[in-house]
Amino acid sequence: MVLRIAFVVFDDIPDGGAVAHRVQMLAAGLASLGHEVHIIAPYRFSPGPLNGEIDRVHLHWGAYIERKTANTTLARVRKRLLMYNSTRQLLSQGLDWLIIYDMGLEGLPFLFLAKSLGCKVAADNCDITYISEQKSLLGLFYVISDRLGNILVTPWLQLNFAISSRIEEDLRHRAPLVPQVRVLAPVDMGKFKRRPQAAQSFRERHGLQDVPVIGYFGSIWAGKGLQVLLQAAHQLLAYGKPFKLLITGNAARNAYFLQLINELGLKDQVILTGFLSTDELITAMSVPDILVEPKIEDQENQASFPQKLAEYLAMGKPIVASAIGDIPLFLHDQENALLCQPGNPGSLAAALLRLMQDDHLKERLSKNARETAGRYFDCQVIARRIERALITHI
């Protein structure tokens, strides 16, 4: 049975962060199984057609816009209207499933539209509901919207995706009559793999030929733990071992982290690349000797499994990660990763130092990491699970 499926996502496609990666790899996995899959996204940030195709997935952008103007109030309102119109056009051509991601209360118009045209609706439930501290009115709005969406949207769906055991449990209470399927963090095993030659060129450009490199490719949100990694790196300086810390993303433009790097005496150790395209990111992820996921102790991390961690595993590199949320369900200390205490710079520094001194341990963790990614997080494996649920509940 061939399904016509559309994902609706308020994120930058194809080169956004974890949300964009998750949606793209879920869509690509379903497309690889022979289904017709679409992604409806707000804006395209490079000039070109507003319809395209990547990995057999059909992309539909609302409009072209310069990235620097995309977050104005007018642009935020406009993108919702554009996405609604794009969704209406696709639905009018006949869809079996509309899958909405992280919309909360804003999912209501899409839910009503799909139901009025006879299309089933599913939702991919993320961890924004569990974010407690917000420093902006916009952030507070998104949290409130998501919590209202749990009340007004989630119980009226035909299917719920749960990306962690905590969310799976909560959905059983919030929407007990709606079937659900566990959808882990997906990774394209064909794309996310080492690029030795490109990594060597990167090392040469940045003067990294003979020094251990520690890599962090996550967000700079407080709960993600970059500040803990910087504090652990400061402790590593005391051991006298040379190292470099490679960080991608918008830490390069964040005044707090730039100041913290200077205060901790890490200016000569840290390399900040800024934002990278997905292709550039995979090359950069091929460079480090160790990859790090330094979560802190909070309820958001208790309810998640990081998309980036699935990508780390696929790269087949030694990983140090915080033992929180669902991470210990898939990462086992000294088997396929080293686990450290959440939010503890000393614990993280000790794990990093151990890996820097033990080549046999690094080799074992690298091999087992790639095997773990293929067993649990391969986007095609996850797509088959989604496919069964979509066909069952059509």
C-alpha cells in the first residue's frame, strides 16, 4: 500500500537544527519504502524554486526570504499563513496522512483543515512541554501553546508519535484513546558516516594535525550543557594534555559563551565554526576524536533523547554523554559510550581524560557506537515502524 504523507514543520529545511534533521530523516525513511512524502516548510533562504526534491522527498516552501528577516513578527505571521495555504493545496490533491510537528495550539487550524478534507492527522510530540525556565515572552508563548495543544489537539488525533519513554507515558494519560507509536531519533546511516579525507583537510586548515579534538555539535540552550563542557575543558587544562574543542552553531555569536570562553582561559583551545549546512556538518563531525553530549539535570532532558546523539553514534566515534532521560536505555557505560553525571564538569572531565589516554577503549566504543546506531536509530528501521502504524490506523 502506497501512502501519500505530508509533514508540516515550522523549521528551516533543509539546513535547520535537530528538528529539521529529525523531520527530514523520518520523511526520507518513509520515501525509501516507496511512499509519496512531502515536507511543508515556511521559508527558503536561498533563491530558487519554491518546490524541490531531496532524497525522494518533495519540499514545499512558502516563500523566499533573507534569513536575517525571518524572525520579525510580520514574517512569523506570514509564514503560518503561507504554510496553511500550502497544506490546503496538498490536501485538496488527496493526502492519507498529515503529520504535524511541535505546533501545540497552532496545530488546531491544520487539524481542522485536514479533518474537513478527510485526511488522517498524526503529531510528533517533542520535549518543549517540559521546558520550565523561559527568559523571553516568545519562549513562554511557545511553552504555553504546546501545553494547550496537549489539551485541545492531542486527544483528537488519529495517531501520536512519542520520541521518549517519558512522553510515551504522558501521552497515555493525556490521550488514552489515541494510538501511539514510539519514534526514536532517526539517522540516515548512508549520510552520517566518517569522511576521512575531508576530515584531514579540515584539520590541516585549522592546524589540528597532531592534537586531540573534542567535538560539540548541539544547541547552546542552557539545558543542553555547553557551559558544563566549557567548565570541564577548563579542568582538562590543569592535566597539561593538549586538546582542541570544536563547536558549531550560534555559540560563535553568543556574548555569554564568548565571555565564558575567555574567562575560563580557553580562547586558544576553542574553534567556533558558526552555522554549517548539513553536508558541512557531517564533514566537521568526522574531525573530532571524541564527541560530547553534556546534558544537565532538568525535566526537559528527562523527557528526551537527543537527535544529535543518534548522529554521533552513526559517525562511529567515541562518545561521552550525560546519563539522563532515555540516554542510558541505549548507551551503556564502557560498552558503546562513557556516561557521566548530568551537569557535573568534574565527571565529564574525568571521562574525557580517560578516553584521551586509552586508545583501546576508544576503538571499542567507536565500533559499538556505529552498531548501536544501525540497530536502533537507522531512519529506515524507524520508518518501517511508522509505516506499520500509519497503515494500521488508516
